[in-house]
Amino acid sequence: MLRMSLVLMLIASVSGGALAYAHRVTGPAIERALRQAKEQALARVLPGADRFEDRTDAYRDHLGDPRFAAVREVWEGFSGGQSRGSVVVAAPTGYGGPITVLVGVTPEGTISGVEVISAPGETPGLGSRVKDAPFLEQFRGQAGRVKAHAISGATISSRAVIGGVQAALDLVAAGRR
């Protein structure tokens, strides 16, 4: 019994050590890849920006407002030291849970792009269609009140995205005042 316990303890120690080593070796590479993927997504919704700075703290006073409850982060995009606009990361609640949306807003207050980067709980073939270009392209160039068509059969999911886009526009406008 003692021998079996010692063998089990040795196996658990070696396994734990191997996992810790693997995490230490691969952790930085994974972090870099995630950061790169995020920056590429930010650049897709705010064309022309090649560098992004987190501005979430600058919007803290506004984030307490229930209208902006879905907002998670705010980034400012730059090119050559000049601001190209903002990217708001929102996570409104869809049919199956949070839908993570990136909304690019130009300095003039118009939408430069919208991308759904995560909608894990949405029904495949229905709610997951909020990721499709035809739905997302309808937002480009809009300002003020968003006018968008919901997806038939995915009303809850598409209305969540529309609400997230509107919250992003409203937050950026509120931050300019």
C-alpha cells in the first residue's frame, strides 16, 4: 500500500512538473499570438490604424451607465501618431450567451467596421449568422441611430449585435463631449 502511494505521488509530481514547464515555455508564445490576433482584428474594423492603445480607463465614468453595460474595452487606433478612431469591444447577451463584437468608429463618429469575434452559444446556422459579412456590412458608414435588419430566425442574436453596435457608437460620442 505504501509503495503504491509513493509511485502514485511520484507520477503526479513528474506530471505536474512537466505541465508547469510546458506552460512556462509555451505561455509567452501563446500570449504573443493572442495579442497579435487581437491587434489584427482591431485593424480590420479600423482600417488605416497600425497601432492601438487601451483607452478603457478614459471611459470609466461612462461605463457605469446601464446603456454601456455590454462594453468591455475601448481602444484608440493610431497611424503615424495621428488618431484614426476608436474600437469598442462589446459583449451583448445573445440567445446563447455573450456575443463579442468589435466596432470601429472613425473620428467623425461613423462606423468603419464591425466584426463578431466570438458567439459560442449561438445556434449553428441561425444565430451564428451574425458573423456573416452581409449582416455586418449593413453597419458600415452609419452614425447616430443604427438602422439594421435583424436576421430572420435569429432575432435575439442579431438584436444583441445591433444593441452592441449602438452602445459602441453612443459611448464614443459620449466620450467626445
